[in-house]
Amino acid sequence: MQRQHAWTLVAGIAVLVGAMTMTPAANAQQIAFTFDDLPAHGPLPPGETRLDVAHQVIRALKHAHLPPVYGFVNGVRIEEQPDTVEVLNAWRAAGNPLGNHTWSHPNLNQLTLEQFEQDTLKNEPTLEAQMQDADWHWFRFPFLAEGNTEAKKTGFRQFLASHGYKIAGVTMSFADYEWNEPYARCAARHDDASIARLEQSYLQAATDDIPWRRAMAHQLYGHDIPYVLLMHIGAFDARMLPRLLNLYQKHGFTFVTLPEAEKDPFYRFDVDPALPPSPDSLEGATAERHLPLPQRPQDYSDRLNQICR
């Protein structure tokens, strides 16, 4: 009887995924775009600057009428390339807020708690200078790594709570960052055919990710939640952003801000780090309830690593 019930549940999820793949949502679902690694992410194609990338992203967001979009900053990039402060200036001039992504983008799993806290604090003067009186107390974990021990997880959450931070969770991501490096290689070779393949696979990955995330949300709660999408300020992301925004709109999404999305109860552990650690991803919540995961979308990593080599 238990086996039959399990197969029925899996079959039901498969039907849901299929239905979501074939048709857009009947009612508009909500999604908050967020961008990591400002002011510089990934290699650049020949002739393009960090400010060019930022302007492309900002124009696409404005054209699609997105509300203010959080960009998460690593201040060390400005130390390495002082002119990239213009990226932050342009982001703010466009009305988009900034949040803390640590100074140097370290992995909490590889540092002591004190080292990670100090790296986070080192980033604050840059945010204060850019944001002034606006709210910059949103934190995005580099690598989405929240600590490899309970002591780190709990300790850093206490640090965030004591410094007035909320966590910028991630509930939708198709590993967009993986396309930026191969794009730079292909652009350097003027390999238009390979770039076209990159474009197709990028949009396919984003498309396939949508029903997978929605299936988990429906299995957990019986309905969609407002999703928070992880993006990066890379050259290929900038090139593809107008088409990507159109893709989400065609799938029935409307755009909201990060604070609006995280009003949903799913994010209660993110907006209140004083609470104990709890899964803040759909995969984590599904695993915690011992529910079956829908089949993951295909992984493009190997082919992206090989293209234009």
C-alpha cells in the first residue's frame, strides 16, 4: 500500500511538471529578480567593459518595467578595478538598491565564523556610501553556502540578526553564471554558431527550471510562492536578459521586489535570522519533509566547459 501511494504521488508530480511545461500559468505568478557579484562577474568578451554590461542590464530591466532590483556587492572588485565603482553608481542612479554579498566572496564552509563575519563587515562602508539612507541590510550568501556546521549556521544567523540583516533567499535558479565564461571564449573566436548554441541552451535551461521549481512549491504547499531568482551581472546574462525577461512573462510571471517576495511565509526564516536554521530552498524543504524530488532539469556544465576550447 505504501509503495502504491508513493508511485501515485510521483506520477502526480510528473503530470504537474508536464502541465507546467506545456502551458503558462493560468494566473500570474510572482518573481523577484536579483543580481549577484556587482560590480564585476566573470570574464568579458573583447571590446566590452563592466559598465557596458551594467548599462545593458539596467536598460533591459527598465524596458520590461521591473520594480527596483537588488544587486549584491563584493567590494573587493572596486579595490581591484577602481573604475568599476561606476557600475554601482549606475545601478543606484537607475533606482536599484544594493545588498551585502561579503567583501571578497568567500565560502563560509571554508572559513572560521569570525573570519566570515569580518569579511561581511568590511563590505559595509561601500554599501553605506552608495545607499545612504536607503535599506541595504539584505545579505546573500556567496555560493549559497550557509555553513558546514551547526555552530557556523547558528552563529552567523545570530550575527545577521544582531546587525539588522535579512537573508536574500533563492528559490529559482538555472545556474546562469555557467554561460558567461564560454561566451567570452566564443566571442573572442568570433564563433557565431557556438554563440547561437549558447543562446538556445541558456533559454532552454531557464525554461526547464520553471516547472521544476513550481512542482516542488505545489507539492509542498498546493500553490506557487513568490519566487526569488538568482542572476549574475555577467556579459552573457546582459546579452540574454531581454529575452529572458520575455520568457518569464510568457510563462505567466509578474515582477515584484525582493522584500515583496519575502513577505511570503516560506521566507520567514530568511527575514528573521534570529530564528533557528531551517531549509530556505525548495529542494531543502522538500527533502526535510521526505517528499520525492521531481526529476532535475538537464545539467549543461560539461558541454559549456567544452565549447570554444
